[in-house]
Amino acid sequence: MIEIVRVPALSDNYIWLVHEPESGETAVVDPAQAEPVLAAAAARGWTISQIWNTHWHGDHTGGNAAIKAATGCTITGPAAEAARIPTLDRGVREGDLVMLGPVRATVMEVPAHTAGHIAYHLPSESVAFVGDTLFAMGCGRLFEGNAEQMHANLQRLAALPAETQVYCAHEYTLSNGRFALVAEPDNDDIRARMVRVEAARAVNEATVPTTIALERATNPFMRAASAAQLAERRLAKDNFRG
């Protein structure tokens, strides 16, 4: 079993350290910064051998160069965004495999937030690293893609096994949940989840990872019946001040 450690960074980013004990390999997913990642790995006696980027944004790649300089790690990310990730060693596309010791991660192309966004699905571990495509009760803004793409991506992620642990890159759950209550006011699952979320955030506890099952029940973007409905909800969320 892999071990996953949450490393908070910037104002609301989560960087993920992923350790595979058999090989001793450790990957970093979307390092916004280098210092907290290197410190967290050193505290556990782990040596970082890989970085996995989901997309090119600076709050996901900002630590790449310094971590690579400190560790000599290999950096993997979306081939479609290679020109925007100058530290990249390996560009990957839909269906490619990325190995962490004996553990396989399958690359899923999930564009919309950015044009080349990818996710990493580790089926043997029931884990998916989804960057800024899927959030707890939310989804990424449509910066470089469209609602049709996001709707298809979220339906694809929804088809993963219900128990899949979903590791997104931001602590957005409280604001997402407040919008979800407006989008689906009769959804008892959202109301019940928000009680837990509000209690967790009141004591500064993280609300992710989430699960595919929980998102199927409470995420108004994953639950959108069509791309048009997702577009309406995304626009409303962009302007939401709840």
C-alpha cells in the first residue's frame, strides 16, 4: 500500500507526497513550492524520485525546478503542455502508464481547466490525483476549455469505482458546498456533508481527499444532467458570493 501525505502550501493548495514502500520511491504531485515538500520528505526519511504534474499552472509547477535540483528527480506531466512546463522530462498522454515502483498510474486526459490537463489513476490503490479538474463538491474553472469537455470529464471520473479516493489540489470545499446548497437545495446529502465540512474547517482540518461515491451524491457539477446545465452552474459559481 502506498502512503500519501498532504503538504499544505500557499493559501489553499495541497501538494501530495506519495511513497511506495517496496521500492522506496516517492513522488510529488503538483508541487506549488519546493521547501515544504523537501522538508516533509526529509522528516520521513523519504527520497523524492519523481514529480507528477497535472497541468502547467504555476501553483502546481512552481516547486519543480528546486526539487529537481535538490533530488535529481524525474518530472512527468502532460505532453500537450510541455511548452509551458520547461522542467518536464517526460510528456504523457491518454492511456500512458507512469510507474511508482510496482504501482501503475494510468494517465487520463481531462482538459477544460487547461487545454492539456491530465489526471493520474492508480487502480490498484483506489486512488486518483485530479489536480484542478474535480474538487470536493466542485470543479475547476473553464479557463482553456469548455463545458462540454468538463461534463464529459466529470462523467468519466464518476464512472471510476465508488471507493476511489480523490486527491484534488485545493481546499475549496466550504465555498463549493455553500454553492452546492443553492444549486441543489433539496439534496439532503449535501446538507449532511456541509455539517461535517463546517465542523472540520472550524478547527482547520482538511476536507480532502474525497471519494467518487461522495461526489456522485453531493457534487452539483458531477451531477449536472448535461453540458448546458454544467455551464449554467459554472457561470453561477464564478459569480457566487456565498
